[in-house]
Amino acid sequence: MEPETVRSRCDEILDQVARAVVTERSTLETVLTGVVADGHVLLEDVPGTGKTLTARSFADAIGVSFNRVQFTPDLLPADVIGSNVFDEATREFEFQPGAVFANVVLADEINRAPPKTQAALLEAMEEGQVTVDGETYPLPDPFVVIATQNPVESDGTFELPAAQTDRFMVKTSLGYPDRVGELELLDRRASRASKAPSVERVCTAERLDGIRAFPESVRVAGAVREYLVDVSRATRTDDRVRTGVSPRGIQRFFEAVRARAALAGRSYVTPDDVKAMARPVLAHRIVVTPDARVDGVPATAIVADVLSATPVPQRPE
């Protein structure tokens, strides 16, 4: 598949999703970057900003199976990954798949479930499989978790552990629409008889496979690779950071910048790709010190400072 073809087909997906979701296009591009890079996406925002609609719209646009799991305090791990159920007819136990057995799984309000249930997704997100009673079951391909969460300051939430957040390739926020966007929302609701904007399928399984495979051929010059690693490693030496970006995080960063180049219709990565993906890929992997938390220093500010302090390669190989 040619770079321009990849860009054109990604634009079709984004255009369809934008028909239903009122937000910045750059935010939708970040979500699609995660999907194209075979990663998982975390959407954090206050209720009512369209997080659930965004996840469902992407599944509809790319034409894959979709399941939604509403995470609640009483949700059990078996509800997520499945369990063995005794069949009276055969007198044997049969595996009943859980909600994760879909191409796109919406983990809605994931931080409202206790840590034990959150952890049920770890194996699925990392290895594309689940293990129940010693038996391993592969998940569909592709398998993407799009999780939504409310800010940890909200009532009834459990902060995601670092091991969980590290499994998400990108984290982004939809934010509030601008004035024009909120007027558009009112226009949509002005007449209940009119249909809400629908998202049509614009991608076949073959096309999706081609789009997902293309980033593997995207070239990352040696100087750009060094820049990417230097930015990541700098998060570990900042005095405000308790835990910086892990080696796994660096690999996910590499995959994300290649996918971003693919969305732009290029077969090579530029330093600007690294800068653009640094915040959504790195910030949620950084654990700040208690003092920095008390001072209200966000991880995004640390990423911005690291980017400012790290020399940018002028002539990639």
C-alpha cells in the first residue's frame, strides 16, 4: 500500500468519526494513531464530553466487532474475560467468552471498578489472549481496548495502577467543544424527529490490515531514533519524577511515531512526529514525586520541559 493511499483511507475514517463526534480533529488523529499502531487508547475527561461516542464511532467506521463493558464497583473479572460454565446436557464445563472477545472493546469508566477487575485486562492488552482455569484463549485480531475514565478526583473512582496505564499506547482528552461545536450539538438536538449523525463503515477488513501493516515499513533514521530515546530517558532524570518512561514505553513511542507518519502519508518519521506524540504516549507513563503532586505539577508539563531541553536533530540520516 502506498503512503498516499494510507493517508487517504485514514482521512476517510476520521471524516466519518467527525460526523458524530464534536472535538478537535487532532484528538481523533491521536486515537486513530493508537489503533493503527496496534495499541490501546485511554480517554480521560469529565462526564458528558463524548468519550463513549468516540469509541463506538471508530468501531463503526472501521467495520469491526464491538463490545462495551460498563465498569462498576461490583464488576467481576469473569464478567470481562469469561468463565467456565457447567453444561447440564454434556455434563462438562464449557468456556463462555467474556466481553473482551471483540475487535474493539470499550472499557467504559474503567477506573470505577476495583483494581482486581482492572487487572483482568492486563494479559488481554499485552498478549492478545486470556487465561481461564489454566486454559489460554486467543482474542480476535485486531484487538483494541478503548478505555474511558473520569478524573481521579471524581467520586467513586480508583486510580489506575502504573502497570495498567503502561499498557495504553496513548492517552488523550476530548475536552469541551468550542462555542461553534456546542452550537452544533444544540442544532442536532433542536428537532427530535431528525436523525442524529450516523457513522458509516468506510473500511474493509483487507484495507484495515493494509493500514495496520504499513507502519512496519516506515523508516526512522538513526538520528531520529536517538532523539526519541533521549526524550524518553530524560523523563527518568527529572527531579520531579519518581518513575520515568519504561523500556516498553520507549518501544510504544517508536510504534506511535511510525503510525503518525503513516497517517500523514509519509514513509519516514520526522522529529516533529516525535514531538507530536510525546505527550499522548509519555505523560501517562510518568509517576511524579509526592512533592510534585502537592505542587500540582502535571506530567504533561514535565514532558514539555523535556522536549524543550533535548536537542533536536537537524539532519536525519
